[in-house]
Amino acid sequence: MSKENAEKFLKLINEDHKLSEEAKKCIEGGKISCETLSKLAKENKLECSSKELEEAMDSMTSQQDSGELDDSDLESVAGGIGLGAIFALWKLIRR
């Protein structure tokens, strides 16, 4: 298991439409289930723990974070799931 795999998996969600549809199922009631995402990552041969996914999302969002959701973040959440939507939700959850 590795944080590197977690980051690769998060990027893969953005690139693969089928996988992004599967990732939608990991969002329950406006919250991201990192445990379910971890299982999905393992199914895609990128084994990582839910903790490593949390750390990867924290790290990747802090690199982009201005502290507030911008228009593209809001559109991502409203328009579907992809890396941007996951990060936008993650920012909302971590506030």
C-alpha cells in the first residue's frame, strides 16, 4: 500500500469515465467514503489504504487550495464526478 498509489488512483478517476462513474458510488450523503474508494483502487491494481487516500486528497487539495471553492469547483460538484469534484467535496468536508 502506498500514498503514491492513492495519488495515481485519484488521477485515474479523472481520466477514466467508467472509473469516475464507479467513484460516484463512494459518495454517500455528501461525504466521501475513503474505505469504499480504497476497495475500488485495489480492484484497479492500485492498492492503498483509506488513510493513504485521505492523506493524498489532503496533499493534492492543499496544493490547489485558496481556501474557498471557486466556480470550477462548484461546477464540478454540480456537474458530475471527476478529480475536481472529489477535491471540491473534500474541501467542504474538511472545513
